[in-house]
Amino acid sequence: MEMVAAIIYQLTRNLTPEEVKAGGFDKYYVDHGAGIYPCSAAGVPFNAMAIASKEDPLASITEDLAAEQKARAMYDNILRLSDDPDVNDAIKFLRQREVVHFQRFGEAMNILLEK
């Protein structure tokens, strides 16, 4: 999340008020300026409801698997919208990490299921 926030900050920090309005970021800018406020693309703020934690390791790993796939899908969407090679390189790196995390969580689940 920090890397994506840093990319967004770098891309938007020098926008003029006219560019902010033309990009549709005026409402966000009024509340947050060029600061990064963690929220969805629809403007829904991040909160702890996004984190599902259970005592049961299989339930938690299943949530982790889903979270990794959701993050990968988000990066795929960003790549479809972006034409900036530097941004795309960073997003591709983050996307690949999600794929590896998914694989490792899958391996952990298999170990738990063998017990």
C-alpha cells in the first residue's frame, strides 16, 4: 500500500488546480490535498472491516488467499489503465509479489490440511 501511495503522490503532487478538477480529483483534493488517504477507487475509506481474522488457521489462510487474488486483480486493472512505463514496472513488481504470496499461502494451507 505504501508503494502505491508513493506512486500516486509522485504523480499528483505538482498538479495545478485546473488539472485536479479536469481529472475529477477535486472532491478528494478538498478533503486531503495531495496527501494519501487510504480508500478504494470509489472513495470508500479503508477500515478494519477489510481484515478478517479467525482463530482457525484454515479460515484465516483462506481469507489471505482471497486477499492476494483481489490485490492481483487490482494491479491488473491498474496496468490496463496506465501507460506510464515507470508506474507499470512498479505495479508489475507488486503484482508478482501477490502471486508469490498466494502460492506460499496455498502451500501453508496444504501443510495444515495434511495434519
